[in-house]
Amino acid sequence: MRKLAFTILALMVFAEIADAQSFYSRRRDRKWMFSYGLGFSTYHGDLYAFDQDKLQGFNFNAGFGLRRKIGSQLSLRADFNIYQIQAADSLEHQSGLFPTADPPDRAQRNLSFRARNWELSVMAIFNLIPVNGSYTRRPILNPYLFLGFGISSNNPEALYQGEWYKLRPLQTEGKSYGGTTTIIPYGLGLRFKANQFIDILFEVGRRSTGTDRLDDVSQRHVDLSIFDTIHEGNPETIALAKALSDRAAEAGFRPRGEGLIRGHDDKKDAYYIYQIRLEMYLPDGFFQNLFSPARRKPKFR
């Protein structure tokens, strides 16, 4: 991965040097931009309310993208990101989170999760300030909005007795769900012109998802005997599913039992991506030169 990143950056540098030698290069517009960045991420779901809880859910993310300019304000960008989200009831001792006759304290429910996922998306980006003519004439600061569609992996894990276990195969609520989910990314950003060829981007984005199980929590507790049927013939898996379905006993409380609220299924989960990115304006013919047969053909003298 590091070798690939270094190769791409080296090719871009050489292309910039060659293109900069042309006096007329500055008068031409550049339609393709490559960006990469780092940031932090969090999520909103049954184990963590972004607008209520402490900031214990913030984690890392990293990614890269390729943008194509369509008009003076509109462009399309394909993005790939890797992100982590997590939360734990043990870090939030709030009572009355669920409006029921027998509301469980967060400490009693004692659930937790971690997910290291990837996402792939295509987004429309709208600059608030038009950029006409050459890319060199773009403003120093340019706010923008983005909206798109994509897909994300969905594989939550839980820490139990010192080891991380995949929750999705265990079906801790007695139901199966897919390993991917659709996402709708949207948000805003600010583009800062660092020099002729590079912009620095600051982005804040939300991803609405098509699942309520980013955290493996969505409904009421089930009768633990259901796992004897779901995982029939696998006693170790049965025991693990029961242990991770109702974890109240680990915190010193009596088991929650069938019918008591474990989570809510009335709203889908979401997650947030905050990033600082570097975006580079690729020279004319960059992709033709990158994949040219002449570049790959060895030269003999």
C-alpha cells in the first residue's frame, strides 16, 4: 500500500514538473483532481447518541478520492474510505435512556461494539463560488456542499474475555443481517487554495445508512434458548451467542430476560466522517501517460 501511494505521488510530481515547463499550461483548465486525507469518525445509534453523550465515540478514518470537474460549480467525486466506530455502555452511566416501564440503566445493559468498515461512494460536489476558465484562477476560499450514494461494510465486533468476536454471525438478537449496507453521504466543506496545484479541504459529512445494526443492537432481548436452534450442533458458538446477547451479568446485574428493551428499531443508524484532505490538480494527459504502453515497455540499448 505504501509503495503504491509513493508511486502515485512520484508520478504526479514528475508530471507537474514537465507540465510546468509549458507557458500555456496555466491558461488551461484541469478537469481531474486526486485527493487523500485523514480524520476522525463517530456514529449515532442505540449505543451512542451523538447529540447527547460524551465524545467517547470518536475514532480514526482515512481515504482517497478522484474528482472530475463538470462545470464552473458542479463536479463528481468517487471516494474510498476506511473508518472505525465504537461505543460502550460502561462508559456512559445514564439512567432512563429508554422510555419504558422498566428502563434499563446503560450500566445494566452493558453492551459494547467496535466496527472497522470500508465505504465506497460517488458524490456530487457543488462549489458555492463558480470557477471559470483556468484552475489557477480559483478563489482562495471556496465553500461547497456534497451529496451522494454509496455502500459500506457492516461487521461489528465485541470484546469478550480479552478477545474480539464478530457479532453478525452470532445473530445476537435472533435475526441475521447483511455484511454491507447502503449509505447516503451528505455534508459541507471548505476548500483552501494552498498553491497553484494543491487545495486543502476541510469536510464534515454524515452518512445515513440502510441498517439499524451498525452496532448490532436494534430490538428487544430474545429468549436465549433460540440460539440452541440457530447454532445447532455448535456448542461453543451457542454459548458465545448467549453471552454476548445479554451481558448484564458481566456487570453484576441479573440477566435482562426476554422482552426487555435491548435497542430500538424505529430509526436507522448513521455515522459521521470528519476529514482534512489534500487535493491535487492533475495535469493534462495524466491518465494517458500513467497507463501508456510506452511507459510499461522496457527500453533496451
